[in-house]
Amino acid sequence: MSAIANPTRSTDGADFDVIVIGAGFAGLYALHRLRQQGLTVRVYDAADGIGGTWWWNRYPGARVDFLGGPFYCYTFSEEIAREWDWTETQPDQPAILSYLNFVADKLDLRRDIQLGTQVTSPRFDRSDHRWHVTLGDATPASCRFLICAAGTLSAPFEPDLPGLDQFTGEYFHTGRWPQDDEVSFAGKRVGVIGTGSSAVQAIPIIAEQAQQLTVFQRTPQFTIPAANQPMPAELLTESQQNWTKTRCEMLESPAGAPLAYGERSQRSALSDTADRRNEVYESLWHTGGARIVFSSYNDLMTNVDANQTIAEFIRTKIRETVTDPATAAKLLPDHLFGTKRVIPNTNYYETFNRPNVTLVDLRADPIHSITATGVQTASGEHPLDMLILATGYDAMTGSLRRLNPSFGATNLQDKWADGVRTYLGLAVAGLPNLFMVHGPQSPSVLYNMPLGAERQTDWIVECIAALDQRGVVEIEPAAAAEDEWAARVSALAGTTLYPQAESWYMGSNIPGKPREFMVYLDALGYYQTLEQVAVAGYAGFVLT
Ligand code: NA7
């Protein structure tokens, strides 16, 4: 019954300078850069197409959250920027996948990408200083450097719901949506478990088509208007014609996309009267995306009292939008705003006014089991023709843990059993010549991810070039450097409210996963640090 399966194929193994795992934004760029460097490279991806997360996430309504085109894209090539016209401010999955295919063709990347190929059992061998991996059906391959670019939200999480394998209707996970067949909701009783970003995007669209939609909510979420719109021609033209300037602004922005966030506020929410605050929030509410977070006040994520002001503003919006007071009450979030990922929505709250939509509050009415014909909660059975799990991912570390690279007595699953240890979110002590793009403890999901992938990859490629120039055959972080980095990640998080939530940023959505904040919060400082580490001859690393 599990929808979460990856293909395993016959493959052609070989020996390369670099193997890259993952053909999403990061893996494609890594291939391009490494090839430019004259290195032999092979990219492997379990999917049957390129695109990474944008290949898998085809659920209805899937689109980029917050950082819209023309900023959610590669920045390294002015030619690509000029040739690709984004049509919406928050491009949807088909548009982003088309863009990545356009880039792959433009850069002639496909000849070095092998799809439908799961990489397993990477193990480093000191005798030849190489990583040896198994491909698909047991074909071997090896490389000097292994780059893991398998994504932060690519290991879907399917909760252990009793009876899930008994359900006889259609069953999907949003992160493994069918590739070929169009899923039809017409005339069906559909159930969605989960109310995170994926569900909030999918629910309004499913509700328009289904006979009946039942939403099973464990935690009500803060969502704000996406305000997606056709790409303003002047914004697109301005960014394309002045790409160097646009790129500089992106590099200088704390989030990697200046215009999408507007001006950053320098004021405390507590410095205004309640009336003035509401005017500020109201004026930014419909501008869309994260502007209300960054352009309103500067302490929403650091001060509980400031945070409560925007939390209450949004709760008022929910009460105003949802006509049935009992349903509205169930939708009111009670955690601190922004500590779980803030979700842009299009008609999410309005959807609960539809006569064919029912909200089940799992806190009051928990799931007992999944039956052959529906979901059994404490109050009774909810009959369903289709069950959709929008239950998220083993985020940040899931794909890496499942890959479980090893060297001698060290393997990643054991090493991270009590908590993540990395240096710069890029490398791991005990696992030489392994690099991660968007690894845990790097800015990853709280930065413009395509731009972050470029910047981290540039650093890795330049590092490999420097090592080759100096005849260095192995690089790995010193354990002390990892400890110091973990302390920095944690200290930064400690200045914010993020650690107070149960969120996938904290690993707390996965039973048994160590609870810790896994994002490096100061992206600008992070990239300065990378530069300093390189200039200092890769300080914090042991070179052999
Ligand atoms: P998320 O944001 O992790 O959301 C998962 C949802 O599933 C969330 O509402 C969870 O409730 C819910 N969930 C998880 N397990 C259960 C169980 N056992 N029972 C009921 N409900 C459950 O994943 P998404 O795919 O929506 O978004 C991931 C990111 O992808 C997103 O931020 C974008 O960046 C792209 P909880 O809140 O844990 O109580």
C-alpha cells in the first residue's frame, strides 16, 4: 500500500572524479560547475526525470512558497536569466520543472545524468581514497569526491497509522504524487491528513473538484495570503536587463531575494500602539508572501510579546474569514507565529466555508485507525474513496540518513543518532571527501534555495580545485570544528523563538528524532565564513 517507493534500475557503473547524488537545482548546477573544472562527473537520481523536489511534488497546487520568480532560479548565467520568462510571481511546479529541463538542455547536462538509479551503501576506502557506491541493482561505481545533493525535503514521512495498509481506496502521499496518471477527485470522498504547506496548497483545489473533502488537522497553522499574480512585465524586464545588478542585490540580501521581501523593518512591534500595528499588518497583509514578516517589525521572531501581536492579527483574520465559529475556532493556531514554517495560501480559510468541506480536529477527535473504507476517529468513521497523506518529510537529514555513507567504524546514522554534527553544514568528520549541499546546519530552507545551492557548490568546486592543486587526497573536518559549529548554530537559534515550536526545523515531526534546530540562521554571515575558511587554507579541516 505504501506510496513511498523509489525505482531501482540496471545501471552502468564506472569511476569518476565526482559522483553527485540528486538531479535537482543543486545537482544540476554541481554537474555544470564540476565539468567546467575539467572533472569527470556522474549525477545519479532515483527519479525518472530531473528536477529533484520539483519532479516528485506534483500534487495539485504545488508551487514555490514565498521566493518567487524571477528570484527562485539560477543566477550564475545572465543568458539563462534573459532567456527564461517567468509568468507568475510564485511559479508552480510545472513551470519550475520546465525551467530546470530548459537549463539541462541549454547546458547539455543530460549526457552525464543517470536517472532511475538509486545510490546505496556509499563507503569510503582509504586504500584508494575513493568512495565506492552501489547503483540500483548492485552495479558498482566509485569517485574521489561524493556530493550529496539529495534535497532537504525529499524523504517523505508516512506516519505509523494503524491499519494504513488496509485502506482499499486510492492512496497518495503528496511527496510521491503519481508521475503519469492524472489524479481525478471528481465525485469522490477525499480525505487529507495534515495541514502543512503541501496540504494548504492542495486543499482548496481538491475541494473545488471533490464530492466531499475531509481535512484531518493535528495542528492549526498560520497561513498568510500568497498573493500569487501574473509576473509584472516591468519586474521581469528590469531584472533580466540588469541581471548583474539583480544578482548582486540577491547576494547582499539576508534571504537571497531582495525585492520579494521589500524593505526590512528596523522597528519593534512593541513601539507602536495596537491601532497603528494593525494598520501596518493590514497594509502588508495583501501584498503577499513574507513581506508582512520582514517589512512590518524586526522582532517578531525574537520577542514573544511582539510575536503575539501578529499571531493575534492572523487569528482575527481567520475568525473574520471562516463563517462557522466552531470551524474557525479549530483553525486558530496557538503556537508562536513563524516558529513552524509560515505558509502562503490561496483561498485556504475560505475553503472551509464550502458545504463539501469538513474539518476534523485530531486533538479533540484523534485517529484510532485507518479502515478499509476510511478513517476511524474517536467520534466515528469518515468514509473515503481517496486518502492523501500530506504528512511531510524527514526533513534536513532524512535523505542523508537513508543514504548512510560510511567509513570504517563511522556511519552517518550512528554519528547523528543523538544529534547532527557537521562542519559548516557542508562536511562531516569521519567521512572524508564527502560534501553536502543544503546540509543540516547550513542556511538551506531559510534562504533562497537555488541561490544557496549555487553558493555552496561554488565553494565545494573551488575547494576540490585547491586540493587537487596541492596534491591533497583527503579532506574532512576536525571534530573540534564540528563541535564549535554546532554551538554556533544553536547559539544563533537561541536568539530566536524557533526552538520553542514542534516543527520539522526542529526534527520534532519525526518520532525518535533528536530535537534540535537544524538551520544556520545568519546566511550572510555564513557565506562570509565560507570565504574566510577557504582563504585560511580550509581552516577547521584536516587535509591529507
Ligand atoms: P509539513 O509542513 O511537515 O506538514 C505535515 C503535516 O502533517 C502537519 O500538519 C503535521 O501536523 C501533519 N502530520 C504529521 N504526522 C501526522 C500524524 N501522525 N497525524 C496527523 N497529522 C500528522 O509537510 P509539508 O509537506 O506540508 O511541507 C513541507 C515543506 O515542503 C514545506 O514547508 C515547504 O517548504 C515545502 P503537525 O504540525 O506535526 O502537528
